[in-house]
Amino acid sequence: MTMQPGFADLQLPDLSLSVGAAPLPEAGRYGLEDPCTGAIFADVPVAGADAVDAAVDAARRALADPSWRDLAPLARERLLHRLADAMESDLPRLAALEALDCGKPVALAEAVDIPAAIAWLRCYAGWPSKLAGRAGTLAATPGHYHVYSRREPVGVVAAITPWNFPLVLAMWKIAPALAAGCTLILKPAAETPLSALRLAELAREVGFPPGVFTVLTGDGATGGALAGHPGIAKVAFTGSTMTGRAILGASVPDFKRITLELGGKSPSIICADADLSLAIPQAAMGCFFNSGQVCYAGSVAHVHRSIYEQVLEGLAQVGASQTLGPSADRASQLGPLISARQKARVSGFVERAMAAGIARVGPQAAIPAQGHYVAPIVLRDVPHGAEIAREEVFGPVLAVTPFDDLDEVIARANDSAYGLAAHIWTRDLSTAHHAAARLEAGTVFANCIMLADPAFPFGGMKHSGLGRENGAEVLDAYLEPKTVVMAI
């Protein structure tokens, strides 16, 4: 088992299953692959049904334990901030673990992923002392009553997260759940467990009680056992629409609370009056960033016919200019796809599109000989009904098509099973607001891309999900309101 030379001295976290210091049973082990080389560099345990049962039991005990249940809100805030402090001190190691695990350039993990995860944690660390009910009177009942409401933690949360932004998307769930006073079991993607395991070590070091935050590694069966476990009150999931359906089905017997952040096929609309010095590079990287492995990537570009050829050429130039390379190389701008399977899936979409007569534009960026790399690809004149224009590819493939009328292209963009995000480039505020109101998407970006933030809700319409992450709104997913009516 070998690692990239640039990570040869990287210390991996403890690769075992535990709640606090107490070990959990393993149902087997699997090899962890570096997507930059295809080499196996570690063995990771699989949590089976017994480990899931033990972790849920420990989380339920921790939920009722005074050391967590009765922790004063300001003390809970301090504990969350101590974890954020520990992450800041450990940032280089966390970034290296993230880069090794999912193949993204380490410079990107240092500048974007780990700082974002810390920012989310600090944002929600401020909430425990602000979570309160309200007092009032009964509106339709005569008599004298004292009425108030409480907001109580929903219970044990199962967080099931993907491999494209392992620590960031885990923190979207961990931070609000712990701020609300829940306990949480995180099941990271099988391909990317390292930063989650390191986070669990840091949580223990700063004083989180055993059972409050547990990481279970494993496969889809592990996630399924968690999602269907009767001791789980709430499931927060980010991943594919297909898996989201299965999790929703597993929630039915126990009426679990569910948040699903699923797939997307997000449109980018570049109007005739757009500032092309901004629109072209941003629309390109809105698709190619993280090698296209972004749920709300702008993977379909609708370009006004009057500027179509100019924009096509510019998009292709941006794609061809990217430096693809291993995650340890600080010159790398894009890394590989997560696996050989994902590379084959993305390549299959492109091959079928080209076999159907859809043309590729411009030269391609060079790719390393080893690893699961796919260079950015721009496809022109893609029909609205084409597979590549309607299905989530999850790779650096941008389908481009011309349009003439804004309302017509909005209708075309809305004719989709998905509704996660949309993008528009225009200098006209009226056009931007009109499109924002009409586009069926959870987030509309005007003259910008990918600005997810803990201050505002994020999520999708239609097959792109259920509920919202982030903002004050996400806290409702982790809190149960209780009304108390007292006769006086």
C-alpha cells in the first residue's frame, strides 16, 4: 500500500470503529483507493448491523445524559468553537487528508474546503443561545391560560454524505444538528472517510461526550441500516436522486424527519448583453470546477444566438487551459474523477452524445497517464431532448445550445426533472429579477456562481431534493416544537 510521494509523511487518522474510546465490531474491511493513481493506500472498516445498533444506542444514551442534555447553551457554543479552533490548528493535515481521499488539488482543499467547513461550524456555533420558543395566549379558547412553546432537539440524527466535498457537506449537517442539541452519527461516502475520521478525533480531544458525534465507515448497506434504524429520528442526506428515494422509503415505517439534497442539471443562461469577460470564465468553471463533481454545476449553457460562436470558443479555451494533475501537486487546477466507475460513466455520456452527431468544440487539456482523469469537454448545438442535456453527468462536460427569446429559454430550462440551481448573466437588473422569479430552482445566481453560504437556505425543487440546508431554516429540521398550555 503506497501513497503519492507528496503525501508520504501524512499521518492517517485512526482507521477503526469506535464510540469515544470504546471499540465497535467490524463487519469486514475494504481498500481505500487514491483516484490520482489507482493505488490502494489503506484498509477501512465496514460497520455492519451490530456496529450500527451499538452506535445508535450510544447516541441515544448521550442524548439523555446530563453532560450533553443539560449543557448550558453558551457552554455548547464554546464547545463548538473549540472544535473549530482545533480544525484551524489542524488545517494543513485536514486538507491533505481531503486531497488524498477524493483527488482534489491540495491547494484547493486548503483554500476552499477546510476553511468553508470551519466557517459553517463557527456560524452555527452561535445559535444555541438563540434557540428559544415563545409565549402567548390562546386565540380561540376562553379562560385564563399561560401558553408557551419549547424547541427541543429532534433526537439522534443520521448524516449520510457524498464524496465530492466530504468535510464541507458533512459540516452542513453536523453544525446545525449539534447546535440544536441533537446527537449525530455520520456515515461518510465509502470513498472518502479520512477527514470525517480525523474530525471525530478532534471532537474527542476538545471534550465532546462519547456518543454525541460518531463516525461509522462502510458501504451502502451501512447507510441503509442507519436510515432504517428505529432509533434514528432524523436522516440528513446529500447524494444521488436514486439513493435519496431509497432513504425516503426507509423513513416511512418510523416517520423519520428527512432532509434530502439530491442531484441537479442546472442551467446557465448567457444573455446578449452579458459581460462576457465575466460570463465566459464563470460559466465554464461553473461546470468544470472540482472536475464537474458538483451537485449544482451549471452543466447546460443556453447562449443567446448573437454571441453564440464567441462564447463557445471562449468556453472551450477555458476548458483547454486547465492543468490536470495529482492532488499533491500544487500546480494542479483540476484533479481526477473519484473512481474508474465514475470515469466510465462520464465517458459513456460523451461517447453516446458524439455517436448521436453532437460535436465537441476546441482542443482538450492534457491529462496524466495514471488516474481517473477526464479533461473538460464542451459540446455544441445540443438538442434539448438529448440525454446529455437532461441527465446529471457529474463530470466536466458542458452542453451548449443557442436561444433567441428569454421566456422561451426559461421555459426550456424549467422543462427538467431537476430544480437545484440556475445561473443568468445579464447587465439588465429587470432581466435578472424576471428570470429569478420564473426559474424553477432552489437557488438562482445572477452574474456569479457557486456562492453557497451558511446565512441562506440551500436545496432543490422537484427531483433535486426535499427540505433545505443552511440558513436559519435548517435548524427547524433538527428541532421539534412543543406547546405547553397551563391553566391559571
